[in-house]
Amino acid sequence: MNPIIEMLKANNISDDKINDIFQVLTQNPLAAMATISELGIPQENIQVVLAKVMQNPALIKEAVNELGLDFSKVEAAKEQLQK
């Protein structure tokens, strides 16, 4: 299982909420971070996952694919952030 999804599940985040988070992530990564911070997950857990993502950005693509979402939307959102 993807470590991002695994961390969310370990913190009792429902599958529906996980899907919602990644839907937001594919549209607006900054909004996704705000959503994640509102879940009550201990900051140290979030930092561990962020460190993993920084070392291996493909983890986001793997999680999006695992959830059956469209990764091209993540790429489009990333391009918008760079403008």
C-alpha cells in the first residue's frame, strides 16, 4: 500500500475522505494540504510522509493511481502553481 494512504488509514481516515483528499489534491495541492491539516493527524506523522514525498515525488502519482484517479489533473494543477 502507498505510504501516504497507509498513514491516512493508520490515523482512522475513511476511504471516502482519502478519496476526497486526493480529488482536492488533483485540483488544488495547496487546498489539499489545508484539508489534511484539518484531519487531526499528529504533525510528526504528516512530516514523515512529507519527507517521503520529497524524496520520492512519484508516491503521489502511485497514490492517485491506486485510488483510480486521473493523474493528468495533478500535472495540470502543478503547472498552474508554477505560473
